[in-house]
Amino acid sequence: MPPLLSVKDLRTYYFGFRGARVVKAVDGATFTVEPGETFGLVGESGCGKTTTCHSIVRLLAPSGRIVSGRIELDGEDLVTKRQSEMRRIRGGRIATILQDPMASLDPLFSIYSQVAEPAYYHQSLRGSALRQRVKQLLTAVRIPSPELRMKDFPHQMSGGMRQRIVGAISQAGGPRIIIADEPTTNLDVTIQLQYLNLLKDLQRATGVALIFVTHNLGIVAKMCDRVAVMYAGRIVEMQSVRGLFYRPRHPYTRALLDSIPKLGVKEPLRGIPGQPPDLSDLPAGCSFHPRCQRAMDRCRVDEPSEQDLNGDGSVRCWSPIEEGAARD
């Protein structure tokens, strides 16, 4: 069965005035998402996660441009689509949940108007059928008294309620895949857990696939089936969630795991030295080599190629961590 979404060698750059500065935000990303799967994208801030998602739905800033690569949804290349065609695809076949619901919700329109719009546009619902659909969506995301709350406006909702409303909007058009871009960033931990459980319940009920973008590896462990680790615009490791936590192969992945507090472990946390590189002036060779304790002379000269991990994923490193050492 072919993948639902296939991203092949995606390169998205941001260009300064007259091309004086070129920021390689996404530099050769390749991955697939299967129907009903939850695929995670993790990495430090600025590594290209959000730009990857904006490239998929073709909502880049004016300075951003997809310079090469393919983004295939059900076999159709979205890179070649006109914006008029993408408006039919966004919301109807692929939807997005952004990390700040107040940036997604219009303060001048009621909750009903905003949840109803995708169903009106993509599913051609009208009148009482549309109202019933909005009520069903608000009930599904556990909004109490939906018939009353649909008359409210975003400022009358709490942060957790607004994030649930955004989740309802993403479901309204009946998409096959939803991109959740750090949707729990502004929520406290108890509301985070409720929202994550809600997303899993909705996924089980509808069979929708999820791309979950986060820098929280605890969320990855709870939500995802497979995960890709991004660094400086490139995917440096991709594995199943179990493989990533128990057998990390890239030094950057291992460094991320070592920086997480562990229950019952009294050893001091180990941070990652240095800073992420400037994406407009990347170092030669492996972008991670200035911060890597395993760096060799070859790492400073040659960009590492992708190595297959016996069918369980891939890693880009000249000196990957041996599988036995990764378990220690």
C-alpha cells in the first residue's frame, strides 16, 4: 500500500533582498507518512521542523521558496499545484493545528462561524446539517454545552479550550492527515495530557494520520509510531519510537536523550555544548561536527551519507553509535 504522504529531497530556502542571504531552512528532507500513522518531527528550535510543515501545505512566507523536491499526497505532487488548487486541499485533505491558537482564531468571528467554515467549504454542508456537524465536532473535542459555547468568541475561552476549538476546526473538513505543530506549547502539563489523549481518541475514531512536531521527547514517546530527528535543516536520524529511545544511533539523538531528566537517576544532566549553526552559513561536512564529541577529520570535510539501519530507519553519520553501546 503506497504511503499517504511522501516527502522526497525537500529543499526550502529563505532568500534575503536580491538573494544576498540564503537560509537553508530545509535541506534535503525525505520521509513518508502511512495512513493512520503518527509521525514525529523533533529537534531544537530553528532546525526546520515548522518550515517543513509549512512547505507541505504551501503556506510559506513571501521570502520562502521550495527550490527542489516533491511532496506527494495520495500520489499527487503538491509542489506543482496552484494556490487555487491548494485551497481545495487545505482543510479538505490535509489540515494544520498551529502552536498558538490565538494566532489561528479570528477574534471577530464566533466559534460557530470558524468551525463551520471548513465543513461548509469542503463538505458542502448547509443549514441544520451544518449546525449539527459543528455540534458533533465540539462534542468530540469535549467542549461542554456545545450549543451554548458555539455562540461565544475566542476571547471568552481559556487557552486549553481554544486549542480544542482549533482541533475541531482541523477535523471539520474531513482531512486524511493533520499536521500538529507544537500544539501543547502554551498549555500547562495537566491540560497537555488531556489534549494529547484527545488527539489519540480522535485519531482512533477517524483513522486520520498525524504529523506531530515537538521538541518534547516525552510527548514523542506517548504519541508517535515513528520519529525523525532534524538538525540544521536535515533529517539526521529516523527510527521507530522504541528504536530511537533504546538504540539511538546519531550522536545528536543521544545528546538529546542525555539532556532529559530520568526518574530515579541522580547523575547530572549533560547539555549539548555550543549553539546550532547559522543556516545561512553552514559549516563544511557534517553540520553537527562542531558540537560532536565523536567528530573525526572526515566529519569536518565530507557531508555524511544516509545509512540504512537494517530496515528500521536511517542515520546520517560517519561514526554512528554502535547498537550495543546505545543500550548502555
